[in-house]
Amino acid sequence: MADPAPPPFDGRMYRVCMPPDPNPATPKLKAPPGACDTHCHIFGPPDRFPFSDKRRYTPPTAPVEHYLQMLDVIGVERGVIVQPNAHGTDNRVSLDAIARGNGRLRGVGRIDDDTTDEDLADMDAGGIRGIRFEFVRGREGSSDLQLFERMIERVRPLGWHVELHVDPDVLIEHEAWFRALDVVCVVDHFARLHVKDGIDQPAFLLLLDLMRRDNYWTKISGADQRTDAPWPHGDVVPFAHALVEVAPDRLMWGTNWPHSNIFEMGKTSNDGRLLDLMLDFASDEAVRDMILVSNPARLFGF
């Protein structure tokens, strides 16, 4: 069956993101065998996998071949493809990437009421192990609690987890709902907090409290976007240490490659340097190995 043609141009303009750094640095940290980058996005190529006409931006073409090359340079064996908003609920781009990874990759998908049971079966067979919900104020489809509850019940028999892309204020707003969730939940990117608001900000205290529950996990990813400080982003380190103190066995690391939503030249982070942040986030080698290897292996079934 031929791939569908891209949707016709409808006259709207989309902000265009910067591409990833094409020259990832060789990290000082030698990643242990089985290390996993648990957060990346694959975009296109759009002639095969068209971008959604409901997207908020136009990402760079970022095919899986480029992603795997980046992993090879920084010495990371495995990766997790997170279905991006720019492709909506058309998970073919992520499933294709997982298949091309030859066992190196797993995925997190996006679904809605139009997703069929057959689609879910195909996603499960293709390496999808969770679904992502968005809680970002002002975005279409964000914080649709009734939809999310329906989708949780649909994937519960598959044993998938739920990934929460959530802003700090929205985390606080829906605190009771998050506390009531009884499935495995993974919070993206330090709950998208900003470190300038302090280690005692309500959203981070709530995140720490949620992490004391066995069903909550957090990705210590996107550190470069949690701060205005230049690399090595030292003001993020206390937040990582606090999470390590609470639940080192439910933390994971990620690059957020290719760093979409960056619109200024020179602002895209270098993925090798992002791996080196782990030297500060977890100085104990055994804890680092847990975050980089055993935790994602357990959750994603590597």
C-alpha cells in the first residue's frame, strides 16, 4: 500500500525549528553496555511520513539513520522513540524507526478514539511500550482527562505505561488526578520545571512526593531547557540529586534529540555533552548504571 500524499498547503505558516547539532562531542563518560537514551523524536522524512496539518511548528527532517549515528558517536546502545506532536497519532514514523533499529529501539506512541484495536496490536508487536499524554497549557488537546482515562483503560491489558508531558502549573492544577493514577507513569523532562523557581517550588515538591509511590518514574532529560545557565547547567544538579535520593531505581536519562522547539541559531544542545551531565547528576557509578541501563531495560523490555 502506497504511503499517503502529504496534505495540501492550507496557507498557514509554521515556525521552523533548528536542526540538531551535527557534530556530537565524544563524551568524557564512557556509557556502560546497554545504556539507553529514553527520549528522542524521529521526524519524517516528510515525503514518506507527512507532518500533521495540526502541528504547531515544522521540525527539521530527522530520520532514524541520523539518530542511530548520533548514538554511535556518544557510545549509547539503545534508544526510545517518543511519537512527536508533529506527526500526531500517525505512529508509522515511530514504528518504522523501531524496525530499522534492529532491536536497539523501543517506542512511546500517541493514540485517540480513532485508534483501533488492530492499531494497538500492531503497535505492541512493533515495540511500542507506552502512550504519551500532554498537559501543556494553551495547546489543543492538552489535559483532556476524559480522553486520557479512556485510553488508559484501552492499553492497560497490554501492560503499557503512561508518559506525562506536563507543565509545573498544570501538574499542580490536576494534582488529585495525578495522585489517583494507578498505572505506571513516567514524567518527562523534570516535569518541565524551571530551576529559577527554586528547589522548593510546589511542582517539584509534588513531583518528589509522587516519586515516593512505586508507580511513578521521571526522566532527567531536557536539562538544557530547564535553565538559562550555560552548559554544564550546574543549577539543575540539585534537582537531579533530590530525585536520586528519593527513587534512583525509577529514573531514566534522555537526550531529547533532535531538540525540537529550538528556533534560534546556536541554541541546540550537543548530545555528547548532555550525556556528560550524568557525571554530575549521579556521581556513584552503580546509580548511573541503574539510570542508564537497568531502569530503562526493565520498563521498556530490552
